[in-house]
Amino acid sequence: MKIAIPYENGQVFQHFGHSAQFKLYTAEEGRITGAEVVSTDGQGHGALVGFLVRSGVNVLLCGGIGGGAQMALAQAGIRLCGGITGNADSAAAAYLAGTLVFDPNARCTHHDHEESHSCGAHACHADKGGCTGSCH
């Protein structure tokens, strides 16, 4: 099993779509057997799901995450546990122990777009890494 956590300074980074790094954990028989921090190379919301798929991730533990990313994860077959804060290593260990407390309804709602447009065909938030077209 491979677990991914948006990562910054040892903590669960709180905005999935702006994650510069993930910590990827390899687990076998309920325990962590390996871990590495990998750069996302500034990819945005939609591209991050593809990044996780290519990395072989089965589970994402994160803080805030938008609805479009949630849907893309579900379509990719990646289990989502959102609303998590604190130390990333502790979160991964708690997930494997079956004791992780998370919010199945965690959703980032920061996307305040003009009424007449959606993110569907452009890179919104280009100044912050952008999304690739599926913010909502």
C-alpha cells in the first residue's frame, strides 16, 4: 500500500491543490516500511491527482481539498481521508493503526470565482501554481 500526505516542514500541508511536496509512505502488513518526500514541481489541483496515480498511491491523507480534486481521486480509485492536521508521520501511523480521526466531508471552499466563469477551461490561480481545469 502507498499513502500520500501533502507535506510541509513535517506537518500535513493544509491545501491539497497548492502542495509543493508530498510525503509518500510504503506500508506492508500494517506498518510503514519506507518513506520519501517528493516534489510536485508546482503542479495544480487536477495534475496532482495524476501525479498520485503515477506514484502508485492508494490512500491520500490531507487537510483541505476542493470538490473537483475529490471527484478526480474517487474516479482514480484513491481513498481520501480529509480534514487532517498535525504531524504527517503520526497521521500515517494512525491510519495504519485504524485510529486516524478524519472528516469525510472535509472540503476546501476557497474558490471564490466571478459569477460568470468557472475553472473549466483555463488555469485559475496561475500565480499559485494554478489548477488544470477541474476546480469545481
